[in-house]
Amino acid sequence: MKKWIVSVILLGFSLGTFAATNAMQLVNDAKKQINVTIGYDPAYRKMAFPMGDVPLHTGVCTDVVIRAYRHQQIDLQKLVNQDMKKAWSSYPKLWGLKSTDTNIDHRRVPNLETFFQRHAKSLSLTDITSFKAGDIVTWRLPRNLPHIGIISDKKTSAGIPLVIHNIGAGTQEEDILFKYKMIGHYRY
């Protein structure tokens, strides 16, 4: 009987941990931004730390991901900042910064790519069956512009997963998975 009670308690803790990063909940939280985040504004803004955000009606591609995780109490602003402080040399030096900046570091796709490479499971870029709802994908758009989105639970008639992202017109759910050069595929 005692072993059974311990097993039930451990199962409860395990389920609680899983629920904190539930893939379908991540998708649903990303979808909640559709028709709410209706603009695209890459301007540098001062924000609170931790849990800082730009106004909900606007943002960039990274804000879709950041906001979806925040609904599960996962603060990428704080996590990226902490990881950059621990492993500064692992992060790209594309902006000429000498130290971390809690206003912008988490909103840069190359920094999120590095964070996910270091802390998430990296997955296939070409095996269509490896893409699951809630996965994170990064691309390079024309002119080498970085982009990020979340794999949806919906698929095209051909079975290609849709992506929840903001590429310039607010948060959308679209068929873009294989439209651009894919750089990363992560499960966090």
C-alpha cells in the first residue's frame, strides 16, 4: 500500500511537470494571439524584467513564442538572460553588445536558436513525421532575415503542419513550414 501511495504521488509530480510544458496548451496559447496581436513592430523598447512584454497588439515573431510559453510560467526573457550570462561566448555577436540586455536579447531569433540548441531537443529539419504540435522552428527568410514560429495542431490537406507566427501582419496560422530555409527544429 505504501509503495502504491508513493507511486501515485510521484505520478502527480510527473504530470504536473508535463502540464507546465504541455505542447497542446502551448499551441492554444499561441493561437490566442491571432486577431489580438495584429501588428508588427521590431522597435527596441524598454520593458519590465522579468516577465516584460511589448504591447499585446503588436510584436515580432519571437513575441509569439515568448507569450505562448509565458502562459505556462516559462519566462524566456529571464531564461535567455540567465543562460547568456552563464555562456556568453556561446551566443552570437551580431549586435556589438558587451553584455546582456533584458529588453531585447530574448526577442532576437539567433539568441532563441542558441538557447533552444543548448536546452531543448534538436529534431530533424526534413522528416515530416518529426514535426509535432508545439515544436519550435526557425528559418532564414530572404535577405537572411531570421524567423521563428510554433508548429500548430492543424495541417494542410497534404499533411504539412501549419505554423503560428508573426511575419509582419500580426499573429497568423499559415502554411509556411517548408517555404523558407529551415535552420532549427526544437522541442522544449
